[in-house]
Amino acid sequence: MGSSEPPLTHRIRSFVMRAGRMTPAQERGWQDGFPRFGLTLQAGQLDWDQAFGFAGQRVVEIGFGMGDSLLQMAQADPAAQFIGIEVHRPGVGRLLSQLLVAETRNLRVYAEDAVEVMEQCLAPNTVDAIHIFFPDPWHKKRHHKRRLIQPRLVHNLATLLRADGYLHLATDWVPYAEHMFEVLDGEPLLVSAAGEPATAVPRPDYRPPTKFEARGERLGHVVQDLIYRRRR
Ligand SMILES: C[S@@+](CC[C@H](N)C(=O)[O-])C[C@H]1O[C@@H](n2cnc3c(N)ncnc32)[C@H](O)[C@@H]1O
């Protein structure tokens, strides 16, 4: 962690830990799945190729929720390495329980704050894609400081990307999309994949609709996908 960063204990978090009971299947996921598919902060810097046992494109998803769309993406691209990061323990348990059944070789999971994973486990210039789909919008103005997408976090994410690697965000909340464009346009390491001026892009085929997105669509919300590339 750089010396200008506040200590982790003083940091404003982008999530509130919800107490939620786990189903027996989610409990089993934790018990049997975490030792096989789980990654920990304590293990320090991640050696991707060693963790997976093969080399491949590297994709990180932050805030995968219940994990259904992440699992679909990993299964659709078995030659790539996928890392999911999520703090919601029932969601992690669900994904782990599905991994036990699916025997997917190319997906590993951190049950941690992504900010800490980024700082302690991921090295600069090593990631091909970072996905953040439907981060909590934190609607109220006094909560905007909790939004995950902030200039410093985006800068740190951009440094993790290899040249031409990309950051893909999606949201169903128009004011959050406006904020995202402002933050991404302000990051010198990134350039919009849609050209100038930056606009939303149609949902790429590789991104399955997510659970949270379906909820937004039921409410009549407009979904926007934003893709920015790391400059060479
Ligand atoms: C609104 S949900 C969207 C979930 C999923 N991507 C979807 O579209 O269905 C946002 C998720 O991000 C997770 N989250 C928020 N901040 C996080 C952080 N700093 N690290 C890891 N996960 C985080 C929350 O726990 C929550 O599950």
C-alpha cells in the first residue's frame, strides 16, 4: 500500500456486510469448495499460472453477486483464467457449490474486499480484462462516496491492465453511468473503446445478463455498458 493511502480501517467501504443465512448448499460450497477454488489475501501476490496450472488470458470480475453470470463466462471461455472477487458470503458459497458440480478448471474466488485484493495480490500490467457489472449505485448523494467507481480506484485498476487490456463496467442507473464516464474520461491511462466522445456500447456477447440487471430491467431502467482500453 502506498504511504498516501488511508489505513484500511479508516477506509469508506463500497459495501455493507449483510448478515444472511446460508443455505445448506452454500455451506457445503464453502466447506468443500473453498479449499479447491478459494484464494486468500494471506497468500499474498497471486501467481496466476501456478494457481490455474495453465497459461491464458486473465479476467477479473469484481462484485459477482451470486456468480451465475461469472460461471457462464468462465465456461464459455475455458482457455482463459477467471478470478472472481465478492464479499457477500452466501453469493460466494453459491458459486463455490456450483463449481463443485461443474468441475470448472478456470475459475478461482476471493471472498474479500476487492480493494484489498487489488493492493495485496494483483501486480501491475498482468490483467487482460476487469469486469464490474452493476456495482451498487448508492443512490443518495450522501452515500456517493461509497461508490466503487472513484478516480483513485480506477487509476489503480488501469495500472493492473496490460497494454490494450480493458475495463468493462455496466450499470442500470443513469446518474451512476454519468459519474462513470466522468471518472473514466479523467483517467489518462484509459481510452474509450467506443471512440471520442465516449458512449455506451451494446452489451457484448461475452457478457451474459446478470441477476441485478434483470431486476433493473423489470423496473424499466436503461442498461449501459462502458468499455475502456488501457493505452499502449
Ligand atoms: C448490486 S450487486 C451486483 C451483483 C452482480 N454483479 C449482478 O449484476 O447481479 C453488487 C455486488 O458487489 C459486491 N461488492 C461491493 N463492493 C465490493 C468490494 N469492494 N469488493 C468485492 N465485492 C464488492 C456486493 O457485495 C454485491 O454483491
